[in-house]
Amino acid sequence: MRHVLGVDVGGTSMKAALVGEDGLATDIARADTPVADGPVAVVARIREFVRESAGSDRALAAAGLVVPGDVDAASGLARYSANLGWRDVPLRDLVARDLGVPVVLDHDVRSAAVAERTLGAARGADDCLIVVIGTGIASVSVVQGHQRTGATGRAGELGHIPVWPDGEVCACGQRGCLETYASAAALARRYAAAGGTQARTAQEVIARIDADTAAAQVWQRATTSLGVALATVVLLDDPGRIVIGGGLSAAGETLLAPVRAELADRLVWREPAPIVASPLGERAGRLGAAVLAWRAAGHTDFDDWPLP
């Protein structure tokens, strides 16, 4: 049976899965993203990782590669990423040359939205917001069945909405961005800055919010910030459903309950959109990459695909 390779590159790690024409997915590899070594090293490691994941497989029909930041899917160009540090990398063509099969390059969150609408919590939803929270934060608004991409393809930078105008300086250069308060990277960084010593990762910070004042304060600021940002999007786009995905969605109701409450408090004169957790979690990016790869290979019927 033929299959495709779906690869999701994040600011912390990169993950790969093989997905058959029947929709059955197998996670096959994971590796660290060497961000500290600079963008040239990141690109080299991505190419190496994709080659290793593909191996010498003759049944590989195509590959999908998704990355964060500003991506021009039509030209296959990774234009900019604050987290990875690169500019104008012809990543699609580089990987296609390595593999010898069709390759699709797209934005990681747009890809996650494809997966959610094909397989996940947004299946059948023509008006929804998909939010992915990991090292950074981004979103996709689906309006009347179509992803809103914007005039330059840069729509969806939810993580860079200024929620606190005089707040902390973000890596992007702006002040008070949501990503500076509510991303997984921000939780760990802000906990350490508040004097916390018992946790190093976002998951560890969340695990301590009932017993650690610094963790609780950082978490409260994060969920408040997310509620503020979502209120803005709800008022602009009126989504019928908000799907929270990415690694931080594993926190479940610990995350969703306070964000729902904050969103409801911010929307005085109208009802809030329901907020649900993605059933795909951090797998959405690579599964969406696989769907895009299958489309490039001519496969367009996903109705019978099972929920991964």
C-alpha cells in the first residue's frame, strides 16, 4: 500500500508520521530542533530528519512538511520564523530534491486546521477557530468553509495580538503579545523569572499550580491573556466553535475552564463560542501535513478515514 510522509517542524522538536491511503497513521520519528545552533543548522537537520524518516521506501507517494512562521505555500518558501530564525528558505524544493517525490510545504497551524476539519473536532464545522499552543501560538479562522489567509497570507498570528499594550517585549519586537504570556515556552520562562525553582517545563509548571504561588500566578496570567485574545477574535469572526490544540491542550479542563470563564466575562452582551480540546493534540500538524501530501498525490476522499 502506498503512503505519505507527514513532518511537523516546531521550535522545540520535529515529528514525522507515515499515513496510508486508508488514513491509518504511524508515528515513526522525533528529533530535537537545533534552534540554538542557528538557522543554517536547523535547515540542514530538517533535511537530514526527512531523509532518515523516508528511508529508501519505494511506496512513498509524496511528503508534506509544515513549519511555523511566515510561509508562502504556493512558492514553497519559508519566508520568516521568529522561533527558528530563518528568512526566505526554499525548503519545499530542497526537500523535494532530497526525496525525489512531490513535496508540499505549508504553515504548521494551517496544516493543523486541515487535520481538525478532516479528522478532528472541527469536522463539519464551516465557521470555527483552531488555535494551536506550543512553543508559540497561532490560529486559523475558518469562515463559511474557507480558511482566512489574508491579503499576504499572514492571517492567523494570534500569538502576536498585543493583549497587554505596555507588557513584555516579545521575540518579534512588539510589546505585550499573547505568545509572551500563554505559550508553553512563556510559561516556563515566566515561572523562572518569578523565582520559581521547582519546574522547568510548561507541563511541570501546570502540575504545580495548586501548590506553588509562582506557578499559579503565571498560569492565571496565561489563561487571562488567552481569554482576552479569544474575545477579540470572537467579536471579529463570530466562530461557532473554538478548538484548542497543540501540546498545551493536554492540560484539558485545567486550561479550558478558566479560559472559558475569562472569555464569557469579556463578552458582556453576547454569548461566547464553545471551546473544546482537540482530539488530535500535538499530532495535528503532521497529520495535516499528510492530508496535504495525499492531496498532492491525487487522493481527495477522506470521509472514511478514522479518528487517529
